[in-house]
Amino acid sequence: MSDDILALAQLLGCPTRLATLRAVGEGGLDVSELAARVGVTIGTASYHLGKLLEAGLVEFQRRGRRRVYGLGRRRLYFAVDEARQQSA
């Protein structure tokens, strides 16, 4: 297995990160909205968003002072759909 696949699997192996990615996939949210949706502190949400940003799985747009997050160029719709199916 390549290092990229292992790194991605490790990244998405974290339940909080996967929940964050799923919430971002449902619509553009800022960090406080994401934290509330996922049930974590703003600091925790920010940390996990940083990891997802580094991997290119999420991106943000500035809206005034806010950063609104959405799925990145390396969109993983299949991962979001898979996570939804597993949590249902």
C-alpha cells in the first residue's frame, strides 16, 4: 500500500475528523458551526480542520472575517457517502 493511501486512511480513521468531513460535505460552515454540529470545542474543530486542509480534503472561502469551509479539490464524495451509510 502506498504512503499516500496509508496517510489518507490514518487521517480518516479518526472519528472526529470523519464527522467533520461529513459536516463540511453537507454545506459551507464556519468553524463554530462545525464545532457545534460535530459536538466538539472550537479548538478541537480547528485542529481537525487544519489536518483536513493540509490533505486538500477541505478548503475555505473568506466571507468577511469568517472562513467558510467546503469540500476541497480532492473531493471524497465516496468517503462522505460511505460514512453516512455507516452512521445510519
